[in-house]
Amino acid sequence: MMPSGVCTAEEGLTVAVAWHGDAVELAVTGELDTTTAPLLSDALARAAEDRPSAVVLNLGGVDFLASAGLSALIEANSGLGLPFALVVTTDQVRRPLAITGLDQFLPLYPSATAALAAASPGQGTRRRHHTPETPPLPRRHPQP
């Protein structure tokens, strides 16, 4: 199982993982752009491998969201095969989602609590044990 803690901290992006019962929350901090979107996709894929009951992507710490980041969100929403929710709390994230119309299609919530409740009803908020030493995510290359 992917442990709680910092999943990756490269290229100006940090993804912290926290388990809430059987649901996983990935809290993202930094810029989500062409350089960092693949890192987020890797973190999401790695989290999905553990078959959580839901994946919540908390974008509260994202201070820049470019088109590559938007693409990663669309891919996650349609490709994870799991209940998925986004936490959007800032204009830096809300504005690109609204301009592109994605706010009408992606499951957006104002807090992690609301997103967890909607994506994984009936789950508690128990955190699973984690170790501070989390191995770096392997780089995955998209299949043609």
C-alpha cells in the first residue's frame, strides 16, 4: 500500500498522501504545468494501484494551473476507474477550471471533508500508519 506522507517532491511540485479509512487524499502543492503534470499522473496511478474506495485530489496548495495540469485532471477523472473528487479552494485553480468549462464536468468540492464524504460515503477519517521514508515514484512513460 502507498504509505501516507510525502509521495514526491520534485520539479516544484509536492504530493502528500493521507489515507482516510479506505479512501486516499493526495494534497498537491506547487505549480501544475508541463513539467510537473506527469509527476501528478504518476502519483495518482500509484495511489490507484492500492484500489482505494475513492481518490481525493486536494489542489488547495496549487498556485499555478496550466493546460497540462488540466489535462492531467481530465485523465484522472476518466481513467482511474475509481470514485474521484477535487478540492478547489483558490482562484488560481478555480479560474482555469471555469474558463475551460471543466468546473461543469469535474467533481469539485470546497474542502477535503466534503470531497471525502461525497466520493466515499460511509468512510471514517482514520489515518493509516505511515513511514517518513517514502521511496520516490518511478517514472512511467505513456503507452503509444
